[in-house]
Amino acid sequence: MSRLVSIASKALAWPHSAEMAENTHGTAPTTEAVPSLRASTFMLFAWTEMFTATEASHLPDREVMMKYYCAIVSGLVLIGSIYAHDGFGVKETGAGLSGTARPRDASSIYLNPASAGLIRANCLSAGYSRLAWGIGGASIERAHGSYVFRRPDIGGAALSFSILNQDVSYYAKLGLTASGEFIVLKRRLALGVTGNWYQTGYRPSQFVGHDDGTDPLFRDGTQSNALGISAGLAANLYRDLWLGLAARDINEPNLAFQDTVGWGKRPMELQGGLYYPIHRYFRPSLDLMWRNETINEEQVLRWRLGADARLPRGFYVRTGFDGTSIDAGLTIYAGSLFGGLDMDYAFVYPLEKDLAEVGAVSHHFGVSIWGIERRPIRVDLVAESLTPAQKVQAGVDNTIVGTLQNTGREACGGFSVTLASIDSDGQWRIIYPVKYLDGAPPDSLISLDWNWKPSEAGEWTLRMSVDDDGRNLPELSGKIEEKRKDNNTVQKLVNVAPAGSFKFEIEKRNATVTRLEYVVEERPLVPVIFFAPGSSDLDAESRALLGEYALRLAKNPDAHLAIEGFFDTSDGVECTTASELEIRRAEAVRDAILSREASLDGRIRIANRLDCASPRYRIDPSKVIRDKSLIADENRRARLWVEFPEQESVVAEYELACGQAAVPQSVNIDKRIIDLIDRNEDVKMIIEGGFSA
């Protein structure tokens, strides 16, 4: 008993031992009974002495009374201090309890409920803490766990628990959190709320000789329950600058056993902070915390400062200061497991001299398992409309106008837009060219137009597909990740009228017809096929393009096709032996066309000539700064062009004499021109007129 009294005297003489619990980041003092808080330190030293004594009947009455007094006072004071500040996640502990504006893992919801709406993925966090490790006879342990289910662009929900255990008492809470994510003024904002069910209790079996039926303290039971409400906010202010605000235990839940025990409430805490990652090696957080209580007649108001650093090979270190302790932490990240695995450690060293002398440090261990990150999808491309600009006629060019919109909240990268038709045999045909856009800003309306020349009159179905390169018609072949894909197409049923006739009249006497000639329009077919280094194989896109060549040649029986292959030093061949590769490329193009239309045999010729001194590129090398491989890509090609061997050029000129009295009502056109136009669908006639003063 003398040892017990001496230890108690030392403990009760400590002037600031009330701060010890908070220095471990596991407990905190209460408001009204500050002088009695010294008994908590007394309990830490003397608990074993009191409750491992012999039977109560073997002790004098004074010792029995002392035992009950010490147990009740010190135990209640400790429990009161524990549930005033029951601890946070391991990462936050290592950063000085800062980071209201920065979600680190699932346990961040203890600090700010809004964190559930901002962490990068689903996360399961668990931790174990040993508080006041160096104090003999003290066994204060804390375990916690939390799981956050994250839904991008919506928010998150979380379930959490925490239990702090001591030999004769415990303190536990179970929390349910909901957080929503919003976009306000193009900035991310999260709001969260947590409902906590608290319970604190004693284990009377640890009191030697204790009788529950006669103890007035526990006449209503050995447990006390209460409900607490917390709320938080996190907002992106500017670029990487974040603001966090949290109000914990707003209703100050009461866990007192008796009405006469005034220090049973959990005081409300308000904390706000800023987070701004300056560099991967320096990501600071600065918080200010206010608690609705006084310690040594001073209001609890503390700065909390922390900083993280991301090191190579998955190591993270952090340090912090909260006015009562110096903290440090370490995280080892393994990205190959699950969506990521964090192994955390934090160390808390108290600044209180007496606590430091007895080694009242705390150690915290944790692990977080991440799910696969679901990046929020904020792009949604919509095909709005498809409209002919005028009455559609067969055999002539008609303008088709399509509109699309990005209804999402973020801009998207480049994508293709394809216009296609269903012909009379039910086959999809691309109406070239396939449009390519560099991107689409949010809430943007974009208009595109195509020239379409239907081959015959009747009902045609047109379809515009957004983010589609047309390779797998009628399926979409896109690359933009969107909220929805079912709104990427729009169809239009178009009635095509028969081709009309035109009448050419000369309205002025001095009009002069200077020249008539025909031209062949190759647009929109691309006259180049590209190859991989050292290869003469065609990819799917090239075969589709050559299939269109075959169809066009079949509709123009007087047209012939010439093909010339080229090579580049990136092919790995010398100039003297490159002709074989050039010819193979030209032959590959020819064979692909003949495989679609065998009737074209005899109308396709290989026009290769080997000239090592001739440059192969069409790009000025002096203008290629970043990627000179573009020149090599351009060189590895086969070039195509259309010829009319029978009639290379037909020109007819007619002149009206100045002052001629009778203006001719018609002009005779060479029959060769008329026959050529009749036989070849894509041959056009251009009429140029002129006049002189």
C-alpha cells in the first residue's frame, strides 16, 4: 500500500498531466473536472496495484474505501478523456492530425465526413494503436476500421467502427457516413455527414470484491450510450488548392453514468484547413482546431501543421505538429496488389516534459486496401440532328448537315464522325470523308456537312455516328470514354428525287464560251496507302479504302488506275534492292482491289520506277521539329492516280462574234464528251464562260 500511495502522490502532483491523453492522439481531457484529471495519470501507474490486490476482506476498511474511490474517480476521468477525442486514421496521426482538406484513405472520414465523396476509389482501412506505450501498468489500445464505397460523380458512403480498450473499461463507436460530390462554378465540392453511435462501459469483474448490486455508481447499469452527429465540407478553390471544414459531435452527446457527473459530454470540435501540393516532395496541410472546452482555464485552440512527401519506389513519409506532440509517419505502397495496398505507421512523441520522461509515446499501425480506381466520366457526346440542306436529287451532289453536342462537364479529346447510307442491297456505305475533330468543349454545339451523291432515286437511310471511324459498320468504333453510347447516332429517312435537267442560256450578246472540258474528281478517296516498316501487308482500314476504289472504278468503265510503290531507309533495305519491296507494295494494293472486283483486271497498272536520288517525302524536313519519324511514315507508301488512256484530254471551244445579231439558243458539245459522261458516273463537265468589253 505504501507503494500505491507514493505513486498516487507523484501522479496527483503533476501540474499538466491532464494533457497526457491528448498527446497520444488517442484521448483528450474534459471540461469541468480539470483538477481531478491528474487521477487519470495516477490510474495509469497504479491500476495494476489496485486491482490485483488480495480479497477485499483481507484489506483494512480504509484500503477498501481507497480502492473504490481510486477506481471510480480515475476510471471515470480516463473514460471521459478518451471519448473527448477518440483518435483518427494512421496517416492523419502521422501528419499532426492535419488534412481536413485532403482525403488520404477510408479512415479520413474520422477527420472530415466529406472525404467519403472524394477518395480515388473504394477503400478498406484498418488500424491498431498502442497509446502511452512507455508507462508501466498501462494498457490502452485502440482498433479501428472503415470501408468507403465510392461512386464517381455522385459521392460515397462509409461504415466505420472504433474501439478503445483498457483493463477495466472500454469505449466504442459505430459510424455511418454519406457524402455527395457536386460541381459548383466548375469546381469540385463534397458535403458529408456522419452519424455515430457511442458506447462506454466498465467491466465490474475486474474490480476485486465488487458487488454490482450495492454500488450506487452502476445502479443503472455498467454501460452508457449516445448518438453523435458530425458534418464536413471539402472544396477545390483554385487548381490544386483545397479547403476543408469539419464539425465533429455537433450535438455534444452525453455519455455520463449519473446526472451528477457533469463531465460526461463529448465536446464539439470545429476544424478547418487548407491543402496545396507544391511538389511531390512537399505537400503541406495547415489546419486550425477549436474544441468547446477549457484546459487550465484556457480555451482549446490549436494549429495543426503537417506535410507529406512522395518518394520513389512507393514510399511516402509525413510529419506533423499539433501543439502537444511531434508526429511522424511512413507509408509503403504496393500497387501490384488489388487496386493498391498501403501499409502505414505513425509515431507520436509528446512535448509535455513529464510525459516524455516516462516514455508516454504512442505507436500506430494501419493498412488500407484500395479497389480499382473508377475515374469519373464527365464527357457525353450526343448526335443531335441530321438534315439535308435542300431537296435531295439522284446523281448530283447534295449537302447533308449534321449537328452534335458535348453535353458533359469536361472537354474531350479528338474523335471521328462518320456519315453512312444504306444502299438498295442493304449494305452500309460510308459517305466520305470521315470527319475528324480535335475535341469538343463542354456544352458545345458543332455543325458538320457532307456532299452526298445518291446513285438512284427512292428512300435512303442516312446515319451520322459520333466517335466512330466507320471501320465496323454498323457497330461503333470509338475511343472516347463517355457516360452513354446509345445517344451517339442519329438516323434520317431521306426521299431522293430523280435527277432534274438543266438549261444553258446566254443572256447577254457579248457572252463568250471559251472552253469546255471534263475533269475527274478523285475526292474523297485518299490517293495514298501507308505501310509498316519492311512490310507490304495492308491493314483493315486500307482494305476498306481500296474496296471503295474498286466500287468507283466499276462504276467508271473508262477509268484506269496506276499504282506506284515507295520505300524508306526505315524499311531496312538498300536502295539497290528496294525495288522488290516497292513492287510488292504496289502489287498488294492491286490485288486487294481485284479481290473486290475481278472485272477490273487489265485496267490497273504498276507504274514503278526506281530512282534512289529522288526524295520520297512530301513533308519539308526542316519543318519537322519534334517527330522526324513522320517523314519515314510518309515514305512507306503506295500512290494511286486515275487515268483515261483513250482520251487523255478533250477540249471544245466556242466563240460568239461581237455584235452578232442572233444569239444561238443551244451549243453543240462534242459527242465524245457526252458519251464519256454517260458511261462514267463520276466524270463531270465544267462549263466556263467569259466575256469581253
